[in-house]
Amino acid sequence: MSMETLVDMAAWFASGCIGTAMLLAAWRVVHGPAAHDRVLGLDTLYVNALAMLLVYGLRFGSGAWFEIALLIALFGFVGSVALAKFLLRGEVIEP
């Protein structure tokens, strides 16, 4: 078994595991009993999407996937901070 085949099999396995985690996080976003659970599910969903893009970058050997993953990380962090501030204070932008 060559190294390329082993890496390809590991990438497929990682994609399946991350896809399952994304489905479970999406279920938590939709059926979360409280708003805090939905926010945590959304955070988990964007982290899993980030991991999936990194696996795609490794599988296809393209650097564009890593740049897209960096953008998702930045937007996900800003969105998490905004949602947390909204849940704590009820407003995002203070007058």
C-alpha cells in the first residue's frame, strides 16, 4: 500500500467523521432546547466546516481550500462574539 493511498483513505474516513459531526451539530441548532444550545451548535458547525475544508485541501492538494477555511474561521469568530453579546445584553451595537 502506497503512502498516497493511505492518505486518501484517511481523508475519506475523516470526511465521513466530520460529516457525521456536522449532521449532529445541525440537529442541535434546529432542535436545541435553549438559545445557548443553538449558539453552541452553530459554533460546532462552523468549526466542523472549517475542518472539512482543511481535509478537502489535503485531499485535492490545493491551497485555495486553506484560504477559504481561514475566511470561515474569521467570520465564525465574529458571528460567535456577536451572538454571545446579543444573548447577554439583548443588543449587538451599543448606543
